[in-house]
Amino acid sequence: QLQLVESGGGLVQPGGSLRLSCAASGFTLDLYAIGWFRQAPGKEREGVSCISSSGGSTNYADSVKGRFSISRDNAKNTVYLQMNSLKAEDTAVYYCAAAVPYYSDYESLTEHEYEYWGQGTQVTVSS
């Protein structure tokens, strides 16, 4: 059974940092592009960051550029999202998702292009 599991969420003060992990079971993560998405209360889910299967290409939403960093360790079958300088508006449930790459270095912030989804992890930024 293909499964993605997010971890690393929690409560952090503004300006703090968290590192989210997305671990895969039942399939080899390095065959897929991985995206991180988030959904805040009352808002639509939005793309945050994504990385190609090789790790050679990444992309970020404008709202997190310069603060968030995505990486992958294919040997550990895990993708990470390092989140620094967190703001209250980063509060959301964060999801990772996997997409079959259409071409080399494919990555996307488009939600409907992703086939497999995790259950999400809550990130709350508050003093």
C-alpha cells in the first residue's frame, strides 16, 4: 500500500523554525516529484514548495521564498521542508504529495497533478 506520512509539525513562536518530514512506505520515493501544500482554516489548499525526483529542480510559493527550503534524501526515502522565520500566516495543516514526473526535473505547485497524499501535520505559529 502506497503511503506518505508527514511529521515534524507543532507549535512554534513567530520567528522560529520547524523541519517537516515526508516519509514514504510501499513505494520508492525517488521515482516521484514531491510537493508540499498547506491549508489554513477557511482557505483553499495552496502549493508551498516542490522538488523534482532527482532533487535538481525546486520551486517555492512567493510567500515562502527565502524562508523555506525543500530537500530530499532518497536513501532515506524522505523529503524535508525546512521552515525558518515562521510567521502567524504560516499556520496551517501541511501536506506532502507525490506526482509521477512527466519529464526530467519535473516539479509542480499544481495540486491536481499529484496522485498520492499524506494525512497532514499541523503547524501553528503563535506567541
